[in-house]
Amino acid sequence: MKALNSNIKTLSSILLLAILLFQSCIGDDVIMDEVDPVIRITNPIDSLGLNSSYQFEFMYLNNVGQEETVNPEWTNSDNTVATIDQNGLLQPITIGTTDISINYDNGSNIVSTLQKIYVRDTTTIPEMMMERSGTVTTTSSYQLEGDFTLAVNDDGDLILSFADNYEASTALPGLFIYLTNNPNTSSNAFEIAAVSTFSGAHTYNLGAMGLFDYSHVLYFCKPFNVKVGDGEIE
Amino acid sequence: MQRITIIFIFIFLASTFSFAGGPWPQKKGNGYFKLSQWWIVFDQHYTDVGKIDPNVTSGIYNTSLYAEYGFTNRLTGVIYFPFLSRNTMNNVISATTGETLIPGEALNSIGDTDLSLKYALNKPGSKVPLAATLTLGLPLGKDEGGTQNNLQTGDGEFNQLLQFDAGTAIAIGNKVKGFVSSQLGFNNRNKGFSDEIRFGLEGGLGLISNKLWLIARLTGVESLKNGDTAADVTSTSIFANNTEYLSYGIEVAYYVTKRVGFSAGYASAFRGEIIAAKPSYSVGVFYDLSK
């Protein structure tokens, strides 16, 4: 009987130890979320009227796609056509063409973007700068595909529209759609909504947002942090 | 509004215990009792098309009591009671900045509990015993927890599993005894979950004068896919349905004394849909009154 009790105690101790060992703490999952830093003009134009000026706005996104406030350098390829100050204010001088560039040295490299500007009789924003588009594709084995456009409507609201060829898996729990500047994670992304349409054309009204604020449409299974797919906004 | 919740790996657990005992009910007054720890940690899962995709590492740890007791020579009551169930989800850390992007969470509670009655359909001692088992899956666990409601210790639904078992004893020479059995069952589920066909094969060999038992299991679940999908419900709460799998498992049980022993188990899957794609493990201490 003593031996039996001893065995039971030993086994119970082993099991208790196993329980304590295996009632695990919360661990860490490290994700590779680095992206190339970018600096982006968020209100681009095609041509500037000779009798007007234009204030450029910009956005700098760091190596995880988060916006940072920086003081970039503005340059201009032809100061006889127009001038630009270090606040991004463009002043035309004469009809012609010049390249405006915005540069920022983040310590690791110089991030820049360039835009060609035509000085003409009137300021114009071409159609291509009022609407962006792209295609979402799956990055998982869950079905996701479809073309989309992003445009500002007459009320000033940003509208994300999916075409007829949109299809998404209904098998996933908690599928959400986001706009993001880092397609590797839903963290810091703009959450649009839980997905409720899984086939065909549909739209999302995003309210007053900038057309050039984000670089990607992103689909994530939110509860389980599983990336399903994305699409670059061209 | 119907809402269905994720079931992921609980089925592995349920299957492990649902098939225990095979078609052999306990004799009147006899019983089998087990205190065990079962766990799975998974960072990938089978998708709806059977491929494997990554997910944030999640863990489920169940500490449970399992008991069989013979009310009569033909009727045995069975309970599986996970009195401590823990579901964890890891922190998501940026490799670039080291920042915690999404904090991990944990949920602790009682888990879903199974109550079963097993009835011998032919006379105990028959060469090929047959048994029918009715299992009631009691939703005592929590079907949502954490800030995203993505943690759970139960599926939130009351299911009824009717299962038939058949088996026979085998002998290899004079010293090695064993058994083989098969199971077929229908699991009626509610709250938008699809019903299921469950099946299994089990075989065991008793070595060292039946002190050491090696048991192998093959279990499967086929969903009838008659439940809800994300397109059918308007809730934004989490859910998954139509889980399927074909899994295999092994268990080693060793009698330290005539009645007391310990066991260890391992189970994995050949295939699956909407289910964890990592092995599960178990360890336990049992007391076998039938010896």
C-alpha cells in the first residue's frame, strides 16, 4: 500500500509539473514588416496656371509605413519656368516644363519623389490624378481576387469600388478590409469594415480621406491575424 | 441573429476521448478514471481548400478529468470534464522596430464538457461486441474572449453525437493481447454549425503482461457543410465552420501498479480543412478499477 501511495504521489507530481509547464505563457511572434520608406506628394497636379501658385502637400512614410513629420528639401530643375520654396509653394514664371522633386535624408538613404509640372495658361488636375485603381489578389490559399478603383465623389467622399470580378472566400472567420501603407500587417492600417460582400460589385464610402494617403488595399482575418491578400493602389 | 464560433482544434480533443473505451462497456461497478493534460500550439492551419497557411501562434491547454463507470454490465456512463481550459494567442512583434503591434491575450475557464451513455448492443463477452453511445456536448466553455473575441474554451453550441462501435479482441501468440475497434457516428450540431460524420479505427496491443499498452488511432470528421458561412450571417463576430480532418494518433499507457498508470499521447493529421495544422499532445495519470 505504501508503494502504491508512493507511485500515485510520483505520478501526480509528474502530471502537476507537466500541467504547470504546459499551461503556457503568451509568447512572441515576430513578423517581417519592413517596407521601403517613401515620400509622397498627396495633392499632385499636372499643370499650373501662369497666374496662380500652388501649395504642394506631402507625406513621409518610414520603414514600417508609418507617417513621420519631416522637413524635406524641395528642388526644381528649371528656375526660369517656376520656383519652389522649402515649404513646397510653387510659383510659375513662364510657360514651360520643370521637374519638382522632394527629398528627405532619413539617415540611411535619401528618399525622394519627382513630379513633372507644366506651366500653362490654367491649372489642371488630370483624370489619372483623381482616380486610382488596382487589383486585389490572394497572398494565402483563401480565394480573393478583384479589380477596384479609389476615387473622390462629388461630395468629397473617398469611394472604394470593387468590380464584378470580385470574389472572396466565405470560409474565413472575421475577414476585414483595410487601407494601409504597409501590406505586411494590419497594425496601424485604416480599418474600413468587416467584409460582408463576398462576390460581385460593391462599394465602401470612406468619408473625407485623401486619395493618396494609402498605398495598398489589404485583407486580413482580424481575429487570427492572418493576411489573406492585398492589392497595390496604382 | 445566428452566430457560430470557431471550433478549430477542439474536435481533436473530443475525438480522442469520444472513442475511448471502444465497444466495451465497463462491468457494473467498475470504472476508469483519468486526470490528464492535453495541449496544442499551432502557428499554421489547414485552409478551406486543405492547404496550410500561417497564423499567429495560438495555444490551447486543457486539464481534464475523464471517467467511465459501469452502471450495469451493459450501460456505462462517461464524462469528459476539462475543468481548466486555457486559450492563448501570442504577441505580434515588429521585426523592424521591436514594437508590440498586437498584444497577445489569454482566456481561462472551464471547457466544453461531454456526457455520454454507452450501451452494449449485444451480450457482454460477445466475440464481436457492439455498442451505441450517445454523447451530449455541453457548452460550458466560453465561446469568445479577449479584445477581439478570438479566444475560446468552447464552441458555444450543444451537440449530440450518436456513435456505434464494433470491435474484437486479438491475440498474437500466447503473450500479446490486443484489440481492434471501429467507430461511426453522426454529430448533430446547432447554432449554424454543420453536422458531421465521424469515424475511426483503433487498435491496441498489451505488452509486458498487459502492463504496457500501445494504442493507435485513426479518426476522421467529414462535414455535411449544411451550416452557415460568413456570407449567411450578418454578425461580425468570429466564426469558422465546415471543419474536416483525417487524423492519426498514438497513445502509450503503462500500468505502474495493478490499477494505476500513466499515459502519453500524440495526434496529428493527414489532412484537414479549417483546423490547426500542428500535432497535439497529452499526458495523464489513470486509475483502472477493472483490473
